[in-house]
Amino acid sequence: MRKRFFVKNMLLFLIPLLIPTIVLGTLSIVITKQNREGETARDNLQLMHQIDRNMELVFQDIETLGISMGTPEVLYQLEEILRTQYVTFDNQRLLGMMRNLIDSPANAKPFIQSIYVHVNNPYNQFLASGTGLSTLDRYPDSDWLERFRARENPVGILLEQRQIQRYSFEDPIAVTTLYKPLTSLLTGGAIGVIAVNIYTDYLDRWLQSFASMDGQHLIILDEAGGILFRNQTSILPDSVQEKLSSLSPDTRSFDVELDKQTFAGTQLMSGMHDGWRYISLVPKDELNRISFRLSQSTIYVVALSFLLGLALTYLLTRRSLRHIHRMISIIKSAEKGLPLPEISSAGKGEDEYGYIIQTMTRNFIQSNYLGVQLSEKKFRLQAAELLALQSQINPHFLFNTLETLNWKAMALTGRPNEVNDMLEHLSELLRYTLDKPGRIVPLMKEIDYTKHYVAIQQIRYGDKFRCVWAYDPDDIQPYSTVKLVLQPLIENSLYHGIKEMAGNGGIKIKLVRYSGWTAISVIDNGVGMSKERLKEVRRSVAMHLEDDYGNTGDAGDTGDADHIGLANTNRRIRLAYGTDEGLQILSKQGLGTVVRLKIPD
């Protein structure tokens, strides 16, 4: 009986234990592999979008120089200086200013090797960062101008990879030259050029910092399919480069063989540079590594579960047999009229009888505890009803008091005045705030009651600021939003932007409908924020959201209390709509601030 009982218990325990474990492990492996590939593709797309945005920063310097030096007055004076070789005090000051313009980014940006500025002149003179005025025949890098002139109808920013050898004893330096033509407003043709030389190796290393996996290749191709930059130093076979160059612009994912390995490729067309493509190649071994480890873990868990189940089956079988033998002994003793064997004390819980007594006692205690809980809930319900009655009485008393103050203010002057206006606006705003507990209200209603807040502030500050609303009532009429979402954004613009400026300012509230969501922007032309201050505000807004989710941070770090309204609004938007997108804050010191948010339908 013992062997049969053991086998029966083993099947009873192990089959329900092992089958779900094996099924769950198999499903986990399959789902993890699929999700891993999908997440990798999404992460690569986000990564390449970030690279695209960062590449735009590299082009900002040449765009800035083009704007600063491309004015007709500057071009004319520079051309006159280089053509006549006649330098006055004003011309000398102009040359010094232009030299500062090209020396500043060349010295400040580690990826810039040098900057040249050339305007047509018979002496082939040009300005070079770190050198000043020079001529092509005396400068070590002399072929850049001929390369530019060889291009037909240069427009926009042109790019070329080449070598610069500054000294005969030095190895050539690989640079990527960006050409920005300087165009005459009279002829429409290029009368000069700005050339920015960027260290190619620096950009290659910069790409390497974006690699998130071992062996990942990040490649930037130009419009002709040639490799501009890449993070890996290994040689890319011609077959692979040809395949990358021939990819359709619509292709997002593909596979390629490289170094006897299969790589999962992702392609993104640049949104800022026509024809540029960003390629990410990730070894599939890296993608399958987690699935392989999960398979190993599943095998270990199944083996451990089997051993634990075997041990548990043995212990339970032994215990059950002991109780069965005791029960059989009691039955036989009863049948024979012999004294019953001694039963273990119920308080010790050593046998089934003790377990039953303990269970009955526990159920009795739980029943009494449930009764206590029921009484407590009844008491809390009564307290909630009292609070509800109180919440109905208090707003009623508040509105009656405001109405009395309104008539008293009118009686003092004998006619309506600004105090009456402020009380009326405040009464409507409070009524809107305390009206309904729900958090979602019609968008038009939110706008109407926000105008009461703006009216109060305009009475308070006079002509300090002007408020402009930009929206189409017909477009936003059917849609709703979180209650009290506009007022904190306007208050932030007023107190941190307009109030701090010397003169008068303006706030613009813009609502635009898109497919599936509404974009709300609050724009001011106040004092704005520096880059460091903007980072602090963004961190404060994000930190308040993280604290709500229970994440830990530095002790005592409560964020930026001046912008608690932005943090609360950001938190309410994300909690109400279950979205990861919150407030977007843009600002520039001296120009103003923009706060944007999206309201899903």
C-alpha cells in the first residue's frame, strides 16, 4: 500500500506542478523572443531619431555663421577688403568681429577642426580660424576651395570627406567638410563660401556612444549611398554596403550577413537631411541571448520543482500514512471494544483533530473580526455622509458670503466697480472648481472658466500683460479635458515669465485639433529660462511624477516648489489618460517659454 500511495501522491503533486511550469517557460521563451525583436526595432528607431536630432546640432554652427556673415552689408565690406587690400579702422573692426565669429565655435566645439570663410577676390585670400587672413598658396589646406568650385549650382549645405595634412611630418587628418554657399541677393549666385571641417574620427566615436549592444553597427549613409560615419572600425564588405545602399526608403527592418553572423537591421530616413539614412545592425545572437538564458532557467526550475515535489510527496505520504494507521487503530479498537488510543492535544496541532479544532477556532475568530469590520465600515459610511453634507453646506455658505461682499462693495461706491468684477469672476471660478467631483469636463467649459481667472489677473495687474486665445470653437466643441488644466499653465507663464520682465508682455493660449488628440500650447514672451534652469524645471516635473509612483530619491529632495503647478498638471494628465506623454517645456532666456500638452480624445 505504501508504494502505491506514494506513486499516486507523486502523480497528484508533480503533474499539476510541472505542466504549468513547462508551459509557462515555453510561452515565456517565445513571447520574450518576439518582444525582444520588436523592442529592439523600436529602440533602434528611437536611437536613430536621437542621432538625427544630435546631427542637427553639428549643422547649427554653420547655419549660424551663414546667417551672421550672409548679410549683404557684411559680404560687400568683406569683398571690398579682400579685393582692394585697403583696410580702414572700421574694416579692421569688421575683420576682428568675423574672426571672433569663426574662432569661438572652432575653439569651443571639440569636433570642429577648422573654419574657413572665403569671398571672391583676385588674391585668393580667406579667413581661417586660429590664423586670420591667409592665402591659399601659403596655407597647408588649399584644395578645399577648388573642390567647392567644382560643384555645379551649390545650394544648401554640401558635405564632403577629405584629408588634411597640416605639416609634412604629420599624418593626414580625416575630416568631413561642410560647405555653406554665401549667395548674392543681386545675382543669386554664390559669391563666397563658409567651410567647416569636422573630425571624422570624433563623429565615429560619438556614434559609438549610442551603441546599446555589443557588436552593434551604427552607420550614416549619404544620398548616394556612401558611408559618411560609422561607429565600427572594421571594414564593411562591398556586398553589405551595396545591399545597404540599395535598400528602399520604405524598408524599416531587414537581415544581413556580416562576418559570418546574421544581423538584424533597422533603417530610418533622415527627416532633416534629404537622402541621408541611418542604419543600425544588431547581432541576432544578442537578441536571442535572453531567450537562451530563459530556456536554461526554465530547465533549472523544472528540475528543482521535480526534486522539491518528490521530497514533498515523500513527506506528505509518510505523514498521511501515519495518520491513516492511527485512524485504523482507533477504528479497530472501537470495533473490539478496547480503550481508544490517546489523541494528541488539539492545541499542539499534531493531528487532523487538532487541525479541525484550530480551524474551527480560527473561523470563529475571523467571523467575529468580520463583524467588527462591518461595524467599522458602517461607522465610516456615516462619517462620509456627514462630510458630504458638510461639503454641501460649506460651498453654499461661501457663495452667499461672496454675494454679500459683492453688494457691500457696490453700496460703498454707488455703482459697479472692479471689486464687483473680481468677486463675480472669483465666484464663477469657485463654483466651477467645487461643482462636480469628476475630473473630465467639456473643453469649451474649461476655456470659459479659465477666462474668469485671466480676467481676475488682468484686473489685478492692469496693462502688465495681454492674453490672446487662438482656437476654433467648432473644432473643439465635442471634446473634453481634465478639469483645471489650463489655469496652472497660464499662472506659470504669468508669475515666472511676464511678472519678472521689465515691460509689458503677452500670453497666447493656442488649441489645435489633430486626428485623435488636441494640442494645447501656452506661449509667453517673458524672461524665459537658461538651459540649466530649464533642465532643473523639467527634472522637477518628472521627479514629482516618479514620487507618485513610489520611486525613491534623495532624502529631502522635494523638487522645484515654484513649479508645483506644472508638476501636478503633468501628473493629472498622465494618470487621467494613462499615457506616458506629459508636459513639454521649451524656453529660451530673454525670448519666452512654451508649455505644450496633448489631450487624447
